[in-house]
Amino acid sequence: YDDDVVLARQRARQIAKLLGFSNLMQVQIATAVSEIARNVVLYADFGKVEFYIDGDNLEDRLIIRISDNGPGIKNIDEVLKGNYKSKSGMGIGIKGSRMLMDYFHIESKAGEGTTVVIGKTLPHGKRITKADLGRIAMELQKLGPINAYDEIKEQNRELIELLDNLTRQKNELEKLNRELSDKNRGIQSLYNELQDRVNQLNEAIKLKNKFIYYITHEFKTPVTSIIYLTSLIMKEKDSLTEEQKKQIGFIRKAAEDILNLIDEMLGLARYENGSLRVKPVNFNVSDLFSSLRGIFDVLNTNKNVKLEFKIKRNIPSLYSDMDKIAQILKNLIINALKFTREGEVSVEATLDKEKTRVLFRVKDTGIGIPRELQGKIFKDYQQIGESYFNGVKGTGLGLSVSKKIAKLLGGDLLLEKSIPGKGSIFLLWIPMNYNKSKSFMEK
């Protein structure tokens, strides 16, 4: 019976070789067949090993069918999992064969025997013709009768070759591990260097913000004094000539522009160093608009531009930072008035459909923004060319800071629409109830 197992192994290896399988695959096929054949010898009185080519698939396969008339396998699931320990061995032959082959199928019925079908796809998409099968049959006939000694010697040679391959692979893996270790050390070194650079950059940002904060505070007091003094002088306008009034107006306008720049830089510095805090309170949109209306009754000196505040729908009380929302809207209105020579600037408030957000829209009939420039307006220190705006110049911070504050409140600021020559619409949306965990700064 042992000779039968050896013969099955020998035939499997010989056929695999004639079909062009590599040495490693020949060993895999021969080992899988011998493991199943050994089970046949152990548990059955009769068994059969059949070899054939399955050409019904996209690629031809060598199929080996091993059947017996034994008692069948009761606990086949345990055997396939490798959990079954037989009296004569470890019970891992079937599981091992399954792992070695591309295709595996087993059927077993109590008292009727077991049939195992295993398969291996032919290498390099090879196709087998009838002529090939005839040639293989003739080659097998030439090989002569079985010699157990020669087969064992061949098996030993295969094992030595496999061991040599494993040793070579082990050495290659060790070499790769050493190379990976060297690369990991290099990566770690680069990471540490990068972390140092990041720390230096963060420190530089902190110093920059501190510098901006202190310098702008130092500038704010004298600039505010200039605005106050020009206001006092203008009260005595009866004693001033037209040219003096004009020059004092220029001085006041320049001081107001500088004050706006200072406020914007302070806002950016507070945002970047995390000192910008949300102070939510309950308030009504009508109170917010009333406050803004009072401010712009003084600031809007262009009689050709009408400024209107509208509440489109009954809006319940909000719970958010009223001062910061006012700051954003104030900046949007200042920009709208700056770039609108005549027509209208309107500020509208409405609820969204879900009644969870308030939508503020600031619309103007000004010069608008070209499509190719619209992606720049919310970036820090980005100014759209003066040539387009005929010399009207901004600081490049107002919209950037406003968007950051909107996200800090859990909302956002967007350019909803802008048509050159016809005007722009900015959309500010704010949640009805401020939620610290959902704000952009917290994220």
C-alpha cells in the first residue's frame, strides 16, 4: 500500500513536470496528492487517482480526482478547519492539501466513501491540445515501473531544494529587514527634524501674533485720537475754508481706514493664537439690525446709496455671540458701500427651511467680482487688483477674518453670487443655538 502512495506522488510530480509547472509547484501538487492518497490507504479498501485537464475555464487547469470506497468522513468541517486529531496522525492532510492547490472540493457520505477533487491552474496561461495529451501519455509510458527508492531519493532532493530556497528567502528577508530598519531610522530622523521645524514655526507664529497684538494696540490709541480730534475740528466748520474741510475729511478717512486695518489684524491675531472667545447670549435679529442701523446712519456718507435692513420672516431669539455677528455684518456692509457708487445695499435675515439656522444676505448693486478672482477673496492678505476696482483698496483681511469668525460660531460665510457690473450677494449663516462642540475652532 505504501508503494501506491509513492506511485500516486510520483505520477503527480511527473505529470506536473510535463505540463510545465515549476519545481516548487511540482512539489506542491505531488505533496497534495500523496496526502490525500495516504488517507485512502489508511481508511479504504479501494481507491483511484485520476488526472485530467479541465479546459472549460478561461485558463486550463490540471485536475486530480481521488476517490475511495471507505467509511466516509463524519466530522468533515472539523477536518477542513484543521481542528481534528486522528488516531493515526494530526488530521491535517486534507487541510494542507487544500492550502497547496488553487481548487479544492470534497464530497463524503457515510458508508459510501469520499471523493476529493483538487486543481492547479496551468502556468503562463498555457493551453493543452489533444496532441499535447498524447505526447504526455507517451512520455509517462517511457518512464517505466515505479522504484520506491528512486522516488524517496527524489523526494529528499526536493526537500533539500526547498530547504535551500527557504534559507535563501530567509536571508533575503533578513536583508530587507535590515534595510527597512535603516530606512525607519532615517524616517524617524526626518520626522524629528520636521517636528523641530514645526515647533520653530509655531513659536514664530506666536511671536508674530504677539508683535501684531502689541503694535496694533500701540497704534490704536493715537489713531482713535486723530479721529476724535478731526470730529471736534469739523464741529467748528463755519470757521474753516472749503479746502480745510476737504483736507480734514481726508485725514479722518485715512485714520478710519487705519483703524479698520488695526481691528482686522487684531481679529486675525486673536483667532490664530486661540484667544478669540465666543460669548453667546440670547438676542433678537431686530435688536442687532437696530444697532447696525445706528452705526451706518453716521458712517454712510454717500447719499446715492440707500442702505436697508429687512427681516423676511419672524425669527425667534438666537443664542450666539451678537457682537461677533455684528462685526461680520459690519465688515460686509462697509465693503458693499465701498464698492457701490449708487443704488442700494440691503441686509436681509431669514430662517432656513429646517428652522435651525439664520441666513443673513448682504446684497449690493456695486461693481461685482469677476469669476476668476472670486476664489481669492477669503484668503489672508489677498487683495484683488486695484486696477479692477479703480483704485479702491482694501486691507486683504476683512473677509478672511470674517469667515474665520463665522466658522468659530459654527456657521460659514460664502459668496453666493457676483456679476461684474451688477453687484454681489454674500451669505452668512449662523446656527440658531451656538454649540461649542460643533464649532470650527473646536474641531
